[in-house]
Amino acid sequence: MGGGAGAAAQTVAGVYSMQHKNRMLWGAVAVLMVFGSAGHAAGPERRKDQFGRDFSYYLYPIVGEIPGLGSAAGFGASVLNLGGGDTDFTGYYVGGDFRASGAALLDYHLLPQRLIFDIGYNDYMVAPVSYSRGIASDPAHVIYPKVEGSYLLGQLTLTYDLRRYELFVRMLSGRNRLTQVLDQHGQAFANVDAGWKDGESISLGGSLDLTDDRLDPRAGVRFEFASRLPSDTNPDDSEYFVNDYNLTRYLPMRAWDTLVFNLFYSQAIVAREGLSDYALLQQRYGLNCTQQPIGPDRDACLAAEDKLLTGIQAKNQHGTASSLGGTQRLRSFDNGRYYAGQALSYGVEYRWNLTDERTPFDIYVAKGVRTGIQLAAFWEQGMVADHFRDLFKGGHSSYGIGARLVLSGVIIRLDLAHGNEGMQSQLFITYPWSMFSVDSPD
């Protein structure tokens, strides 16, 4: 009883300390929100109906490129606004450096324009590049875990006032397993646990969307938040919340163009600390390096084992917030490149609308409405750390250009981004700085 009370007191004290450290950051966020929405208490008028009515369908090849995962090709099919309503269906398959397939039913109205249900299923086999924890992690020190798995995702959304105000609950249930783990030289680690592991998670969140359009905003401000709740895990693992906050300001420029500012912060709050004793971690999760003959291979194994165990140790002490890198933030870096107990990023993007139109098209394999073509230029900065006081001691930036095709119900985006680890190209859906991207490694 005494030990439990002491642990609870430490948890409360830790949460209070974290909140105290974040007061300055959230003070700045509050100022930005007040500034961003001044004079627009209800936000600008919506440019169009936020519940789709234009029936569309697309049968399309998919050529995708995700930094850190590689490229893949396949096909997909989408039907939008079924039966003259707002419900969409989509399915896809891609194969290449990674494999994925899935289907989703989106925007099914349990209560018209009030309670919306989404459900989707995905399965995958990927071999991502996995880096060490922290902002200063060496890009040469990587491992390549090969993972296969599947998950079912469902969401209920309560929405008001043309989707300006929303609350949601999201439930995910899935399983995955490691099939192989390669070191930076392509050598497989022995004794990798290849058993299936089941997992579930629940997230709560919402959004305040005071913009002129939910899909293609050009004016206004949007604030989104989400909290992933602790879930039942291995007793050795810590249990922690992950709280994400995303603030985006859209400023109209010239006739149709938009200047976009984004601020994102993610924080892990540990509710129960997991195993952090190095010797015990080595017994349970070590790579059995001492069984190898003395020599360079054994030394390399010990170095890799130390990075693995110190990473587990840090995760159990501080949790892991949402990562930076990939298609959404720090686009010149691999998916999930930087991660720690906290993450912060901010950026600016200029969207040059070459056209502003509603052009219907019907070409046998696709029918819909094209609403615009864009060019873009962007810059973004990001940093991660386990302690808030260290968050501004280092960081990385990305900058680049892009092109977008805006259709009824979907944004197709091509970006070329440059940073201090080289250039990345990516062909993806949705605008950047999304809170919920399908390629999220978290």
C-alpha cells in the first residue's frame, strides 16, 4: 500500500512538474489563437457545403513514395458521396519496398450531420528504417525491422455547425510481429521474438475549425487535439498518455493564394513507469552478443544491443511522443526519424493556386469534379527531447517545393524536400501537417 501511494504521488508530482514547464509554451499558443481568430469569432463563412453531394468515383493506379519506407505501386478504387449523401468507400493494394492493402467506409451518418461513423481495415508488411532516440541520433546507426501486421480502426465523431466543432473517440485493435531485424550492414540479429503481439488503443480528441473549408482551407484558424490513452501492455513496458496539439493559421494572399502557418506539439506523460534496470533489460531483451566469438562482429552486436536497451530504458522512463519526419512534418527526413518524450515543430507554406474552378470530368475510369491545381513552397523546423528544458537545444529543418491536385473529396500531393540528410520526394494524399496520417509509425 505504501509503495503504491508513493508511486501515485510521484506520478502526480511528475505531471504537475510537466504542466509547470509547459506554461510558457501554451501561453504562446493561446496568444497565437487569440491573434489568429481576432475579428473572426465564428470564423469565415464556408465556401461550399461541408457534407459532400457530388457523386464521384475513381479507379486509379497508385505510385506511392514514403521516406523511410520506400516506394510501392498498385491500384485503388474510391466511390464518394454514395446515394447522394456524404458516405465514401475506398479500397487499395500496393506492393514494392513495402506491401499494404485495406478498405474503409467513411462519413457514414448515424445521425444526419451530427454523429458520424468511420471504419477501416488495413494489413501491411514493411521494413522501415529505425533510428536511435533523440534529436542528435546518428543517421548511420540504424536497424531495419521487418514487420507484418493488421489492424481495425473505428471512429465516432460528434459534429456541429457545418463541422466547425467536433469531438471524437477512436478505437484501434490490431496485431503485428517481427519477422526479422537487420543491422546497418544487413546482418540479421539472432533470437528475435517473431511471435504475434496483440494490441488495442483508444484516443479521444476534437477540433475547432474556424476556416472557410474543411478540405481546402484558404482563410481562418484550425485547432486540433488528441490524447491516446494508456493501454494494457507488457508489464515491463511503461503506460503513458500521448497528447498532441496542432494549430494552423490560414491567411489569404492575392486573389486565391494562401499563406499557412503551423505549430505542433506532442507530449508523453507516463502514468506507470516500466522496467528501467539495465541488467534486467539485458537479460530479457538482449541480443545474446556474449555467445559470439570475440571480434568485430561481437563488438558490433554489443554496440547495437546497447542502443536497443538504452532506447527501451528511455521509453519506459519518459514515454514516446509522436515522431517527426515523413510525409507530414520535416518532410526531408525518413518516416519516424526523430522521436523522444516530447516533440515540437513549426513551419510555413505558401500555396499558389493556379486555378480556382469546378470542372466536372468523366473519363470512364474516373468521374468527379476538379476544384484546383496548386504549387507550393515550404519551410519547417522540428525538435525532440525527453525533457522540455532540452527541447530548444537542437533541431533540424526542411524546405522545398510541391504540387497538388485538388479534387472533390481528396488532395493528391507531390513534394520535394531538402534537409541536412539529403533530399526526399514523396507522392501522397492530403495536405501536410495532418494530425492523423495513414503512414504514422506511432
